[in-house]
Amino acid sequence: MPPLTEHIVLRDLDIPNIRDFDVYLQHGGYEAFRSAVTEKTPAEIIGMVKDAGLRGRGGAGFPTGVKWGFLPKDVFPRYLLCNCDESEPGTFNNHQIIDRNPHQLIEGIALSAYAVECHTAYIYIRGEFAAAARTLDAAIQNAYAKGFLGKNILGTGYDLDVFVHRGAGAYICGEETALMESLEGKIGQPRLKPPFPAVAGLYAKPTIINNVETLANVPMIIGKGVQWYRQFGTEKSPGTKAFSLSGHVNNPGNYELPFGLPLRELIYAPEYGGGMRGDRPVKIVIPGGASAPWLTADKLDITLDYEGVAAAGSMLGSGAVIVLDETVSAVELAYKMDEFFKHESCGKCTPCREGTWYLTKVLHRVSTGHGHANDIPLLHDVYNQMAGNCFCLLGESAVSPIRSALKLFPEEFEAAIRNGTPRQAPRLAIPLVAVAAD
Amino acid sequence: MALRDIHGAEIDTLLARYAQRRSAVLPLLYIAQDTYGHLTDDAVREVAEIIGMPATDVFEVVGFYSLYYTKPMGKWVLQVCDDVPCCFCGAEELITALEQALGLRAHGETTRDGMFTLERVKCVAACNKAPVLQANLDYIYNLTADKADELLNELRRRADSGEQLSVSGRAATV
């Protein structure tokens, strides 16, 4: 498959300085929005997004137009939320979109807000993206100044306010109901569903919540048309995906590809990953973020679309592809991944709060050479008690790394427990100079 | 000086953004944190007072989110990502180098001169530029262990030159 001649989302790669408002306008910026509010009805916009087959890029892959259609009729006010609480390990495309192409996101939010007939939109951005939040603030001010946001937009009578809301360090706030709790000034613990956000979301009002990459697609669909958009990708997964490639490849980065490219090409093609660091063989690929089951080197010929990755027993998820070589121990990788979930568990439900704690504790002792003889059955036991019993997907996701590791590399666990030798040299002693009293 | 006296206009702008005032608690806590250096009990109560929400709820929020600090921090808060894939791309070596240079452990300890606090954090969404750390939430990319000393000197110089620093990232730049 040839490289894209034109990007849909990572247009900063085609147009230098598209992050500047003037450059964005010179390249047709806000024309899609202008044509929408002056010539099209909200229902027509929803129809186009449905016909384009746009699927949510945040991980679930749910059709965006269908989601918008869930809003109850004639219940107002409604809210649009942009989920920018990236990330879990390996995910970093929202970061690039906001840093280098922020106006396209704002235009996508404006278009989507018009489509779902809401007048207030919030961008929930993770607290660590402090600089990106300022970039977005500035981009929003530009849009207000030109009359694309605010009261009576372009003389049409449509009003829309967009605000940036910075989180404060909690991965769980990427879960849509936890995000709304956080936006309501509470701790970010997920809510029971139903009711779904489209019915009762922010302040118990109908709410649509979409990922950054999803919303950034919308101006291109409305501006260039459904036909143009569907020329990319596959029948079931139209368009492109900004894959975040990281780990032991020569050229880690975001690569926007039509759905359907073979995984091998993403890793080895010179225009993408450029092969493995030091030409070492691939040992483990995590194809869709931390919660995706791992793949081994014999699965490199799968295609990168929702169906292709699912057929190999994993998931495309957020499109975060982490590639690791043989220097990585499966035990240690499982430990680090579950340490992440333990750290980010919100504490609401017991299987997740206690399960991630147990997994991490046992994995740590196995990976440092202090494993107990019955630790392998113990690990199986713990994740089986978690699977299907957690309140939200965070806990369910924590099952995936340990289950993959035990399934694909049981011999590494056995060896780590039997040999009992620490894999890494002991840490160097820390010189005691200038430590403040706690 | 109370928060209202110094940041009154900004606080009112924030409160006006939401249908419910308590939605402004996260941004207001950032303002309080920068004003007082860290979130003292009094600062938390003051934020509760401004919003009109129970102080207990604000304390709960402070405890839940990782970017609120309830003890004095260094002028620079260094947060090194030790997550996958950073940890397999040199982050552990970087943490060791920083610990050696600063003479402390990366468990949120602060140097005696009050210049640096060093922490391990989870993924900060810059995996393509591993290893990575955030200094007051400004990204420092591809920071291999050999560049640690140079970075510390640079940050020290910036602090000594009187640059306005914000541990809440309110001064972060691209």
C-alpha cells in the first residue's frame, strides 16, 4: 500500500505551520463549518458523518453518527465533550494533533456541536498537557475573534461556546462517565450505565462525548464529502487512523495510514517504523494500547483494521502500537503494565482496586527473582477473579497483560521462579547529599 | 492576600463557564497551588469557600488527583515517565542518573535547597520521544541519562534568573 498522498488528521505533515490560524484559514480552514451553518441542517451533517462510516478513534470504534443519533429528541440543553484525556502507555496522537493542528480540532468540535444542536462544548484535556491546553485556548480565542464561535455565528443565529477544562492527573478520567464526574468537580470515578451519556450525561443532560482524533476527522468529511473520505480505508473501517508507533523501532512516531495496512509494513517500511533497533527480531507487539492482548512475531502479517486485529485475537483499540524486542522480559512487561493499571485504578470497585494491587505485588516479586513456587496459579486465580467483575473497563484491561504474558511466555515465569536470580543488577547506592527532611 | 484579591477576575471567568460552580474546582485548585506554593489546608478551605462547596469534597478532590501537592515542592517538579515503553528505552537509567545527581530517591523527595522535586510518573503521552520527563509540566524529550546533568544546570540557571515558575504548569510552553 502506498503512503497517503494527503493526510486527513495529521495535516501538519502536509502543510507546514498549519498550527497558525492564518495558515489554517489559507488552506480552507473553517470553510466546512461555514458551509454547514449557512447551508446545511444539523440532520444533514449527522447523515454525512454516518454515511462516511466514521468510527470513534478513542478505542471502542463505535460509529460516530450512530452515537449522535442516540440523543433524545427535544431535550435541551445538550453538551458536547471532547475527550482529550490521553493516554495509556503507547498512545500519543492526540498530543500531536493539538500541538500541531489545533484549529482542525476546534473546527471539528464546532461542526459536531452544530450537528447535535448544542451550545456549550468542553474539551477535557489531561492535566499534564498544560502547554497543549494553552495552545487550544489560543486557538479558541482566534476562532471567537473571527466569529466562528460565540453568539450569532456568521449571522446565522447559532450560538456556541467552547471551553478548555484541564484535568489534574488521573487516567480514569478518560472513561466517559468518570470524565463527566470530574468535569462536575468530583473525583473521577465512573458511573453505572445505563443511563448512557446521550440520555443523562454532564449535569444529567444529554451529552455526546468524542475523542480528539474522531472530531478532527469531521471537518474533512463535511468539507471534502463522503465519497472522497471513503476512498481511504476499508468498507467497514473507512478513513485513516493515526497510529502511534513506539518501542524498539528505529523511527517511533505517529503515522496516519488508511485502515488495512499490514502490521509488518508499519514496523519495517522505511517511511514508517524503519525496522527494529539494531535489527533485533520482534518479540512482542501490543497493537492497540495497554489493554490489547499481546501478539508475537508470527502475527506480523495481520492487517491493521478493527476486523483484522480482532481476528488475530487482539484489538485495534486506540491504535497505539508498542513493539518490543527480545531484550524485554515478558514478566517485567506484565509487571510494568499492571503497575500502570494499579496506579490509575480509581478505587471504586474491589476487583480492580485489590486485583491490580495483588497482580503488581506478585509480578514484582517474580520479576525481581523472589517468586514463590505457587505464584503462577496464584496469578491465574487473581486475574480470573477480576475478569468480568470490574465496574469499568480499566480493571478489565488490567487482566489483558498478565493473561497474555502467561499464555504466550509461561516458560519465562517458570524460569524466573525456578532460577530466582534478579534480572537486573542491583541499583547503585544513592549518595546522601542534601536530602530534605520529609 | 486572599485568592479573590489577586485572581478575582480569572476566578469569576472560570465560575461563569459552568452550569454548576463546583465544576471550577480543578482550575481554582491550580490557582491556589501556584499562589501558595502548595495546597495547605487553609488554601483548600478557601477554594471551598469561593465555590460554596463542602470543604470535605475539595479535600477529597485534592487527594484523588496526582497533580495537586499538599506538601512543599521544589521550584522545579521533575516527573519522569517510568511506564512502558519509556522504561525499556532508557527511563530507568535516566532516573538513576537524576537520583545520583540530586542525592535523593524518585519518590517525590525534594532537594534541601528547595530547587528540585523528583517523581516517577505514568505515561505522559510522548512515547515516541522516550525517555521523557516533564519539568513543571514542560516536556523534555529524548532525555537520555547522559543529558541529565546538563538539564539540571539549565533548570537551576533559569530558576536563579528569577523566571516565573509554576508547578501547576500554568506557565508551560510548547
